[in-house]
Amino acid sequence: MNRALRFATEAKSQLAHLEQSPALNGVLKQVRKALGYLQTNPEHPSLNTHEFTSLSTKDYKAFEAYAQNNTPGAYRILWRYGPDEFDARKKRLPVLTILAILPHG
């Protein structure tokens, strides 16, 4: 099931930084690929998705997904499920909220 991606303010800013930095074009490509996997299958094996307990709250669990692996300062995507949205006919539209996109470390 495809999910809509919504970006928190910090994640929007971090993605914009990657888009505006020619030196980070390779990272941007990997981040976009990981976002695509998240949208279609948050449990895709290459994402190595796992709970990020330091951001989890009683209201939701936060998760970490790998955009890169085995790279110094490898980029990670922090995200959570929801809040889902509803269309005019009250059909649920599943959403993932991207909390942050940042280098590991």
C-alpha cells in the first residue's frame, strides 16, 4: 500500500539543503530512493528499519531507516506512522511523517 509522505519542518529544511548542495547529489539520490521504499514498504530490507526509542512517545513510535549503510556519516531518515488523513468520502489515506533526514553520528 502506498503511503503519502508528509515532512516535518526540520525534514523539509534538511531535504532542501541536500537539493541545494551539488556536492551532496549522491546522498540526495540515495535519500530519495529510501523515501520511495518507505512510501511503498516501510519494512523493505535495505532500509533496516527499527524503532528509534529516544524519539518515541506515548502517542507514537518513531523509527529510523537507512538511506546509506557502511559509509562514514551515513544518512538516516527518522519517521513515524500517521497522522492519517481522510478524503471527502471518509476513506482513510495512510501517511508517514518524515521527522528528520540527517547524517548518523
